[in-house]
Amino acid sequence: MVALLHPNDDETPFPPLDEALEEPDGLLALGGRLSSKRLLDAYRQGIFPWYNSDDDPVMWWSPDPRLVLFPEGLKISKSLRKTIKKAPYEVSFDQAFEAVLDGCAEPRDYEEGTWITSNMRSAYIDLHQQGYAHSVECWDDGELVGGLHGITLDHIFFGESMFHRKTDASKIAFVHLVQFLKAKQYAMIDCQVKTEHLMSLGATEIPRQQFSGLLNNYINTVAPQHW
């Protein structure tokens, strides 16, 4: 049975991760509210929200296996490396967080709707203002053409979403992010679930139990980081 959380509740603990459903993979709980406290508690435990409408209850997930990327495992193809050397885009950090959210919320050809609901958007803006949520932006002559966003807790970056409006913009943003995190001695990037796009960049799947152990090893303090 999936745990049910009261809509105004951000105190009741999540159930143990091994109680998550196998189908749909990783569904752990329904309900609760998208307060900063609830979200930070969730990420600290390897749980993330994903649902389709503000009219629906929040759905909390912890899939098994988990897709992660260790910074030293980043793979850059020859073609992407050539593109990066040409420096087609200017890359920045935390300069247009809300615009990146909006870009990530744009409809995709292969999806219906968006998981970045208005409530989710407000929640992540709150986390950004507190120093927990961050963005990477790619610009072409002042126009935002790609980027990504996610959450930082200690030495872990929890990637949430990326988008591109021009070729390779999201990949270039991701490469700059990984290089930035590697320089700051981050241990791991959470990529959530398998995609061929991220696998091509070096992401790999690990068991949920191992992922949880890594979180326990590398998250010693839940403090904001102002990039």
C-alpha cells in the first residue's frame, strides 16, 4: 500500500524506501505539501516529487535502480568535445533560475503536459531563494537556449530537469555543471531514472540500497549553498 500524507502535512515521516511499489516503479507516497521542509527531507532520503497537475496529490518516488553520475565518470563524445571547443554558447550559473524552470516546463514532443506545475514552480523558486536550488544556463547572443536545474545537499547534486532550444545546449550546460561540481569535490549527481541521453554522458544505474548508503555517507549537513 502507498502511504497517504495529509495535504497540509510536512511532519509525518516518509515510509521506508523498501516499501515503494515495484509497479509503478518507486511510488512511495501520495499527498503532503510542497513545503521547503518536506522537499529537503525527501531529497535527503533519496525521494523526489513528480506528478502532472496541481489538482492531483503530490506523488513521491524512490525508484530502484537509481540513475546516477559520478563526476569522474563523465563521458564527452568527440563531436560534443569539438562543439564545446568552439564555445557556441555563453554559460552561466544561477543567473536565470525562473527562466530555466519555464524552459524545462515547455511541452516535449514525446510527453503530454508538464511535471513542473505552478505549485512545483513556486516550491523550487523558494528553494532557490534559500540557496538550495540552482540552475545552469546557456546563452546565444543574450537569448536563453538551454539549461538545467536541481537541488544541492552537501556533496550531492540532485538533477531535476533540462531543456534545449538549440543543438547541444543542454549537454553543454550539463558538462559545465559536472566540471564545476568535480572542482568542488561533489561525490555524485542524482539523475533519477534511466534515459539514453544521460547514459551517453556517463550516467549509470545503481541499486536503490547503494544509492541510499551514498546519501548517508555524503550528506552530513543540510545547509544552503550560494553559488
